[in-house]
Amino acid sequence: MRMGEVIEQIAEVCRRDSQLREIVRAVARMSLEEKDVFVSKVRRYFLNKAGEVDVEAYKFYSIILEGDNSRKILELIEED
């Protein structure tokens, strides 16, 4: 699955889940320095996690923290 499709899927889920939408909004507002710190915290937290829910959560955070993905997701949400 290509990144654009993954971003669209996350946007769709965020439309229905206000908590996930708020996480994406918070990440979109972060400065580069804040994002770097948060990425380190996410990696540390999920380091020894192997459960299915933890793996999916790590994927979610990895995607929204990469580049401008959080802003792209918000744009897709706001289009509707």
C-alpha cells in the first residue's frame, strides 16, 4: 500500500474518532524540535512492545510524525 492510501485511511478513521483527530492536530502544531523529542519518546515507549495493538499504534505514530503527514491528514479531514 502506498503512503497516500495510508494517509487517506488514517484521515477516514480520524473523521470518526475525535481522540485520534486531536492527536493528529497536536502533532501538526508541533515545531520540528518538539516533533524530534516526541519521536524519541514514542520509540522508547514502543521499544519492547509486541502486542498487535501496540504495533498498530506505533505504525500510526510513525506515519503521522513523518514529514508533513499530519498536516496532509488534517487537510483531507477538513475537505469533507
